Amino acid sequence: MKGTIKNKTQKTLDKCTLDQGLKEQGFHLPPPPWHVFSSQEVALALGINLNYMSTMKLRGTGPLPEPFEDYRANRVHYRHDNLCAWLTGREPWEFHHEWLEQMHPNLPRETKEQCFKTSKQLIDMRLYRQPKWKRKRKAGPIKVFGGA
């Protein structure tokens, strides 16, 4: 019928909902904290509308997006640690610490600096790779075009 509103059970926005939604999409849990997800994947995982994600981004009330020019494809990306920080109100480095404690308990992770340094070493070793379209672009040679 026209004009009726369907009763939808809206999921609560929390880390458990995010993890469950990502698991349903086929992602392995726990993902590395630096792993990025498109706004479409995040909206689907949280059970919210993609337009609502865009509205939160414009108003500054949503998670911190990654710089647009860093990634391939025309998508807005969000890092997992920033999503978790937005949902729980904790600092992003704490999720690096938890992930390192769970996946690599022998690596240094006591302070914020150690967590980020260890995470950077794991990224540089390419142990945890993203799909090709989600990887950061590499800076190519600068081409200068002559003006008319």
C-alpha cells in the first residue's frame, strides 16, 4: 500500500553489529586494524542506509574516512580501527593493541607508538594484504604538461 511504513528492526550501532555484519559478508575476523572497507560494505554491515552514511560524513558525525585520493575506485573508505573507535568511543590505537595481542602476542605493543610501529612493520612485510582495488596508490612519476 502506498504511504505505509514498514516496521524494520534497526540494528544498534556498535562493534558487535559491525563484526557480525562483516562476518556475514565473508570477511575473516578479526580484520587487521588498518584494513579498509568501502562505505557500501560498512552500511551493509551496520544495517543502515548508504545515504545515512553519506549524511554522517557530511555532518562530521560519522567515522573518519580515509583520504579520497589514496585509494583506487570511486569509493569512500573507512579503516577498521577508525570504525571501531567511532562505535565505541575509544582510541584507534587500542584496537591495534587488541589485534596485536590476539594475533601476534610476542610482538611489542605496550604503548601507542609501539603499536603503530609494529603495525607498520607488518604492513611493510605484506603479511596482511587488501584486495587490489583497496590498496593505496603508489606515487608515480610527475608528468608536466606544457601549456598553450
